[in-house]
Amino acid sequence: MLNLADELERAGLTERAERLRVVATIAYTTGTEWLGDIGLAVRDVQKKHQVSPAIQDSLERVMSAVHVAWPQL
């Protein structure tokens, strides 16, 4: 997750990278809750920014994990 945040930062998406870092590193009551917030952060990037194919692939890999807990996200 932090590698993805680094990729976003290198792409100039500093604010989005920081949001992902915060979500990835704070404590949550459940893993499901954490995955939901990760998914929301990733979807925010996908909706608002054009990213390289490599970053898009990373985002989709994260969403594959998110969909285990949140199939509709």
C-alpha cells in the first residue's frame, strides 16, 4: 500500500498519496472497515485523475482485495 502511495506521489498526486498513507497506517477496529476506506481512497484517485497504466494496474490490484469484503465498492 505504501508503495502505491509512493507511486502516486511521484506522479504528482501528493494529496491522494497522503490520504492513502494515512488510511494504510492508522488503526481500525476491523480489517473490513480498513479495506473499505482503502477502497474509497483508491476510487477517489480513479474518478478524479488520469494515471499511468502501471499505477492503474496497482490500483486495480488493491481493489481486488477490497472487493473480497466490499464487492459493490
